Amino acid sequence: MVVCICFIAVLLAVCCIAQPGLYYDETLFANSALLGTSDSFSYWRPFGFPVLVMPYIGALKAWIYMPIFQIFGVDPLTIRLPVILFGVAGGVFLVGAVGIWFGRLAAVCCAFLTLLDPSLLMHSRLDWGPNALMFFFRGLAIVGIAWWWKVQTPAGIWLALVACVLGGFDKLNFIWVSCALWFALIAVFRPEIRHYFATYPRSGIWQIALILITTGFFLFRAVVIGLSLDADAILLFDRLGSALQLVQFTLVGGGPLNFVSGDGMRPAQWMVPAYFFALGVAILGVATSAECWPSRVRARDHLRARCDER
């Protein structure tokens, strides 16, 4: 079922792939991918090899596209198909993580909701952001954590760590995904973490050290880049109204809604009630879960013991 959904998602994304025409975010890596001699979108190029396309965007996408352009040339298909596959693959990783944690049915539902989401497909197709590699590394990091939770071996954490490092190099604001991931890991899986450190103390220490070093480095770079901007551009109180509008726009998903419907703020009025509805459903689910009530847990265990005796 998930394979069929993936096929449908890719088919929808590649339909009329040459339209609309290529634009800014899709082409900002092309000069580096073709090893062009101009300084256009080539912020740091030691010995002529691209490393940074912009101060906060690495040349990882350019490195991926170098052999693609050399073998297949440059056209809308060779530009858009790889990022579509990266975006859908990131969604598949999320589906895999849901399957590990919640089972097959939840994974199939997640596949429908995630892989056929127009914002995922369109953002990947046009690499608006650019975001396709961010989708990929986000999914890879989360499925790495899910894999670690299931088998309790160091490989899953290493996979998540590599995904966070590559995601941060690809685009510096991936650091917020990384921070959220590690804080959520600590908040949700404390018993598993204690067991893991008792079983693999050396790997755990190395992983914590690398997480702190890489996260600290990316945060430091973000601060340095921010301070290098025009001072008037980073004074929040001078731009409080714009900042609050941006927060509202982000919370309601105004960007994707604008792209899909042409008028993002008109359907956005339903997003806040939808958030409260989802919160209510989540609270109801927690309240009715047997795991939340000791008496139900005892009754369930007693029933299982009686069944085993029989």
C-alpha cells in the first residue's frame, strides 16, 4: 500500500514537469553544480570548488547534481525529478518511523496524509526554500531515532546524527529541527536513554560530545551571520508588528496555503480551530489510554495472567 502511495505521489509531482518555468530557488545551485567561473551564488569556493552557495546554505545540492548534469544534461526534468524523489523519500522515512512506533495501520494513514500532501509535493517539485533536502534529512533523522528506540543499538543515533550534520550544512536553519529532535529524545525516551547508556557507555559519550559540538557550531554560525546583518534589520522592537504577523503566518501555514489556493489567509481562519480540535482529540486519546491509568494497567495484567494460566 505504501509503495502504491509513493508511486502516486511521484506521478502527481512529475506531471507537466516543465511548468511553470524554473525560478530563483531552483537555480541558485546551478552555477556551483556546473563549476561555473562566475561568483553568482558562490559564497565560498576554495581552490575553485564550491563549499558554500550562500552564507547559510552549503553546496551539498550542487555536489549531488554535478554527476546528474554531466550525464543527463540540464533541463527541467533533471532539475526537478531528483528533488521530488528526495522530498518523497523524506516522507517515506516519516512513514517508516510512524510504523515502528504505532504499527502498520498508522503508517498507511500517515502515508496518505504525508505523501499526498500538496505542500510536500509542490515544495519538493519546485524546491521552494530550498526545502527538499531538508525534508529528506528530517525524515532520516526521525527514522534513525525510531530505529534506535526499537533495537537499542548505536546505529540509529549515528544515523540521526549524520542526518542532522548534513542537514545543517545544507541549510543552517535545519539547526532548529536538530535541537527539537534532541530535546524531544531527552523528554520522551528517558528510560530508554538510561538503558542505552548502561549498555553502550562509550558510544553514548561520543555521540553526546558530537551532538554538543556540532549543534554548538551551527548555533554559533547562525549568531555570527545574524550579527553581520544590518543592525536595523535585527531590532525586533522596531519590527514587532511584522514579526507578529510572520508568527501568525507561520502558525497557520500561510505560505503553503497561498501556494495551493492563491489566498492563504482565507482558509487560514480554520487552522486555529483545527489545532484545538487536534489537541482535544489528543487529550481524549491520552485520557482513555490504559497506559495512563494504573488501575487499568493492573486489571489488564491480571486478565493476561489468568489467560496464561488457562
